[in-house]
Amino acid sequence: MANSGSSTGDNYRSFIYGEEEKNTKWRYGAPPNYDVVNKLFEEGRTKIWPPGSLEEKVQHMVKTWEMEMFNKLCFDDYKTVDPKKYRFSLNGRKGVTLEEKRKLGGGYNSFMQTSLPEEFRCYNPAEETIDSAHMAFTKAFPRGFALEILQVYSGPPVITYKFRHWGFKEGPFKGHAPTEEMVELYGMSVFELDENSKIVKVEFFFDRGELLGGLMKGSFSDTSTSAMTSCPFLRNTG
């Protein structure tokens, strides 16, 4: 979701730079640089929350949590969550631990879990690794996939909020050509914090088809037809 580099700070995330991160093991060899996606966020957001407001604090927490999940290799380097108590669930599924989440492919794959039969999966997380998934989505969204908090319904210790993700499909995705169009994803999430303000439970609710529908647009140019025929609902898209 971000490229490595830059030694400067980040206005929207914590726990990237500084003395406490000097021994952090980064998945891509160095701290992530969010300059490009931050610009996309600032240009495309629909809400500007006052500094110190509940909404601004929640947005900062979620962006920081997301940064750690995607970029830090060791669970012990996580500052936003309690690694031993943490559970993640998607669309009402049973909660999984950090280790179980990693076995699902981590990163983007954990958000793309589905109960669809394999022949109907336009994107099949069972066939992707954390690195192949990262490559697929970052190629499709070279400027990143920005996140904003639209509304916070309840504050800590149980935080419920509505979010919006968006990006421009300026690169290919699974053989489908770039469209230059905006792709958006709306959803709800619940974060539960413990007495130390560490995240111990995360639940996400959204329709992955809303995201994949935009990504599977564009002419299909791969030499293999497997991806096209695997999704009859989107076979003629583009």
C-alpha cells in the first residue's frame, strides 16, 4: 500500500519512524513512504476532521493499524494491537489470530476472503500469497488506495465507524487493462480496545464485489482465458 523510502514523518500515521522503530523489521526492507497516497487522500477526501476530534483520532488509529498490518514482519513490533489477544474477522466470519490471518495470506488476501465456489471467484485469495496480492493491487493502484473515515458512531472502548476507500485504476489487474477510473469501496468496521488502548478485536463488513467490479473493468489482454472464464458475472465487463 506504500512504497519504501523517506526518513521524514507522516502526518496521518504513527510508529513508522523514531527511536522506538530502529529495530523494527520491515516487510519491504525499510519504513513505508505514504507521500503519494497521502496526496491522493488530501485531494479526494470528503471530510476534514478537526485535529483532536474523535473522528480524527479514529482515522489516525486505523491508518496506523493498517500500516503495521501491511508492513511490519514481527508481531512484537506492532504498537497498535495486543498480539496475544488480537482477533480479526470479515463479514461475520469467526475471528482469527494474527498467525491464522498470516496463513490466509495476510495483507489484501485477508480482506478478500469469500465463500464463493472457486469457479466463481474473479480473484481467488486461495491462489495468492501476501506478495503476489500486494503486487496485484499496487500495480492496479499506483497512487495507492486512500482511506477516510466518514462517520464514527461510537467511541472507545468499542469504536464503530463507516469508511471509504478509493483509488484510480491506472494499472492492470489480473489481465484487465487500466481504465483510469476511480474505484471506491464503502464499509463498516468495529474496533475494540482494551484497558491499555490496544486493539484486541477488529471486524470489517463490506462487499468485496464493489471493489472487484471496478478492478475487473478494462479490456482483457492476458494470454490465458482462465481469469475471464472464472467469473461469468464479469465476463463481458470492459
